[in-house]
Amino acid sequence: MTGDRPNFVVSIGSDTPRLFYDHLTSLGNKIPKLDLFLYSTGGDTSVPWRIISLFREFADEVNVLVPYRAYSAATLICLGADNILMGRKGELGPIDPTVNSEFNPVDPIINNRKLPINVEDVTSYIQLLKDKVGLVHQPELGSGFNEMAKAVNPVALGYVNRHYSFIRMVAKKLLKSQNEPANETKIEDIVKDLIERIYFHGHGIARKEAKDLGLKITAPEPETEELIWKLYLEYENELSLQEVFSPEAILDEVKTDNHRLVDVPGAYIESESFSNVFKTDIKMSIQRSIPSLNLNINFQFPVGVDPNAVDPRLLQQWQLLIQRLVMDEIRNQSNILGYDTRGANARWEREKW
């Protein structure tokens, strides 16, 4: 389970196969049937093959249970299963990857942020030139490609092409790893459908469509589906998936410009033996346009009070207190420029049942 709470998304990472190995060894050297309960909107596309090949080392049969979302890298994991048990709300997704590299174009709005590149957006641009614009000659197509290369570093385009080839290779390997894989032609069709023929990366593939694509989809019995959905709701509640993570609302509630949430759960890997929980501390702060001031606070003592009789240390404490109160009030009345949110101390914690 990886959380996709709005504004707080946790993805499948390269550290997960190592954790899976601990769970598998705790279950025994050989498992007749292994079921993976899976919910995730994606992540590192190099991980699915590592997970499935690890499962195959331990289990004779590998199945995936999909209560709701299993997108992108999670869909790739499903491709390596002997059976995909999908509930009525189950959804898979396209596997056309989004590429991030140091050569990606820079976001014109957010400084130093690299814009992700979807692999199919690049190929669709070339297809647009051919099919809609009507360019057929190589010089014209070359000119169109050069225009794209002005906006996107050619090295980034090369990385996109390499990743495209990698995804095709991994998807085929996963489909062939099944106990009873489809023939080469059918595998090619499935891969092409999931990468090229579903034109929107956010498209949810329900179980009927997934079955029509040739995937090994099984509908659970009503009692089983009810249990699967109840289990999903437990995780949904633990990860607050129905609540938008809003630093603005949290800071407004605690009435401070700086606040830290501790041990916020973002993902789970669990078996009957123990639980791994991915936790993060979240630092939140309000960014304000505070004017530059130099405060010089002088006391006017009441008539009859000798200033020399007042303890200087006490006077200094009063001055600091008043200065702090004045600055807090100035800060509170200053215009808000934005909110800064940063994760800290992200880690997996192992917990016993």
C-alpha cells in the first residue's frame, strides 16, 4: 500500500524489494500460492521486475489482488501475476512512463524544478506532425523535430527513447514470467495497448476492459470482494486517503507560522509475520513579506518610580518580551506569500503484530 493522499503522495521505491525479501523469508522457503494485495498509483519502473522475479523465487503461483487503484508501476507488477483478482472498483492504468532527469526542461514558474516528460507525449508530437499537420518528407519532419529539441534537451529526448525501450522490454518479460504465458503475438498486443493505444496516462482500466486487453483477470466471489474492500478501507483510513493534505488548514488550526507533524504514515508492506510502515516527519511554515524593522523599545516609568531601582536584568527581559510581542503582531499582519512544506526523517519502521 502506497498512499496517494492529495498533496502527500508516496510512490513505489527501489527500497521495497529488500523489505519484501524479509517478509518472504519469514513465510518459508517455498510457498505454494502467494497473493499480493496491491494499491499504488505507481513509482520507480525498475522495481516491478525485481519484485516479481523475487516472488518467483519463493512461490509456485503468484496472484495480485486489486481492490481499487494499481497504476503505472503497479500495473507492471500485475502483468507478472498468474491471476489478477479485480474487484468492481479495481483499476489498472497505462504503463507509458514519465521520465525525470537532470536534462529535463526547467519549470518557468517554480525555480529549479524540472518538468517531467511523458514518453508518449514525445512520440505523439511526431505523430501529430505526420497525421494532422501532414508532414511526410524527411526535411519537414526533421525541422519539426528540431523545434522540439529547442524546448527539450536532446539528451533528455535520448533518455526518453531509452526508457521507452526499457518499459517495453520489462512488460514483455513480466508477461512471459507467468506460469502459463500468452503467445508472442498476444504479448506484443498487450504491451502496445498499455503503452501506445491508451492515449491518456490517467485513464483507469476497469476489469472488463482489462480482460478485453487479454490480461488474466478474475472477478472475486461476493464474499471475497467484500473482505478485500473492507481491508482496503482499513488502509484508506490509516493513510487518510480521503483527506487533502493542506498545510494552510493545519497551520491555521494550530495558529502558528511553523509546525511539525511527526510519524505521518505514507505506505505499508505487511504480511502475517510483521509490518513495515513508511513514516515521515513534515515541516510546514508560512512565508510572509515581513518588513525590515529596527525596534528600539524604551520604557517610560510612572512618576515616582526610580529607574535606577529596577533590576537591569528584569528590564532587559521586559524589553525582549515586548519586542517579541510586537514582531509577532507585525508577522501576523504581514501578507502571506506562500506555504513551504518539507519532508524530514523519512524511514521504514518495522513493527510486530
